[in-house]
Amino acid sequence: MTPRKDDVCRLDVKVSRDIYDRIEELAKASGAKVHHISNKPIVSPTVLELINIGLAHYGENVPDTSIGNLPETLIDEKIQAAIAPIIAELETVKKL
């Protein structure tokens, strides 16, 4: 059965060559089909499986921020440390 257009979303992802090579090795080890032109293993099913494993691992705890699973206090500290130089520069400019 062919999936409906609404059932599938295309995702383009850039990864380091090292990560891609590791995914390709996993694909080979799991018996992935070989592309008829490039003669390389087709890695899409392996990538999808890795995504599913990651989602299952995180379950309902997938973070809503790009900061990850850091405690709120640590996030606040990181933000404060990142903006401290900017605030100091603004204070200097205000005095001029």
C-alpha cells in the first residue's frame, strides 16, 4: 500500500561524515538493500529505525528546547552567563 501524501513528510538532515559512515555500517550489518546505481546500502530505513529507537528512549520526556534535558536552574545559569557580557556592554553604552 502506497502511503498518502499526508502520511509522509520529507526530512533533509546534514550529519558529519563520521556519523553517516556509522549509519552506513549499521545498514550493511542489518542487510540493507543496495542502491541500483551507486551500489551503496540504502540507509533511509536504518535512519528511521534509529529515530524510532531515540524517540522510544526519550518517550514522553522529549525536551521542548534545543538546550536538552538540563535542569531549569542550569539552563538559567547558562543563559545568564551567555548574556552577562552583553548586559555589561549595554550598561557601558548607557553611561556614555
